[in-house]
Amino acid sequence: MPSYEYRGQQINISDADTEYKGYFEAAAEHRLVVKKCLDCGLLRGEPGPGCPWCTSLQWEWNQVSGKGTIYSYQIVAHTVVPSFRDWAPFAIVLVELDEQSGQPDQYDGLRITANLVDENMEPEKEENVAIGKRVEVAFLDGEDGFTLPQFRLIDEPPKGTVWQHQV
Ligand SMILES: [Zn+2]
């Protein structure tokens, strides 16, 4: 069973854990994968064995480009997780990937959650985070073979209306 350490926390991924094992194996090869339903063909980013749209339990891993748009975000100012204390404040972003934007309907899409980091893989500054900004996946390589997909801002025009929380 693969076992990793990330920011002082132990992460164990069971060999039988099809939900995450393939995801992190692909990440170690710097590939971002999501689940593809073998019945309706739609992609999904959230964990879970069943297709949220047709309830099928049949799926396979599907590689995606890793480019998308910030759909929503949250700034973590105070974390209860000790290993993230020196990271705060940091952004958690919900990214809508380009492969399936606006499908199966205008309110839904292929979305995954990660942190937003800068070019040094440190948390992106809060003033730079906004809904609508374009991002791409960035792979944060740990020392023991554990790789975590994150997102980074890219120099592309925003998609739709840019929105940012004003403090
Ligand atoms: Zn389906």
C-alpha cells in the first residue's frame, strides 16, 4: 500500500482504493485524470463510484488537459490543520475544466478542487484570486514520490465576468 508524507501528514492510499489510487499514479507522471462514465460518456471530477447524472457504476480514468477557469474559491485565513498553519492564508479553488464546461447543462460542468499556487508552488496571493480567471494544473512533487495536482494562474483572458471578494 503506497504511503506518503505531505506537510507532516501521513497519507495512505490502499491498493484497493480505485477512487484515488489511479488519480495519484497519474499525478506522479504529471498527468491529470478524471473519471469518465462508460454509459453516458460524461466526465466527473468529484470522488464517488457512481455517475451523478446517470447513476452508472461503470467508469474509467480519462486524461484531461488541466486547463480551466476558476468557478469559485475560498480563502483559508485560519486553518485547524497544524501542517497548513504556515501556508495560511491560502486559496482553495473550484476549477471548471475546459473539457466539459457547461455540460451536461449550463449549471453544471467538470469541476475539481485544489489549491491555487504561484510559480514557486507557494500559495497565490489573495488579491490575485478571482472567479473567471484562467488556470492550468501544476504538479507539486513531494520528496517520496507523492505528487499533488494544484492550479496556477495563466496569462489568458478571463472567461465570463471576473468576480473577487472585496475586503
Ligand atoms: Zn453516466
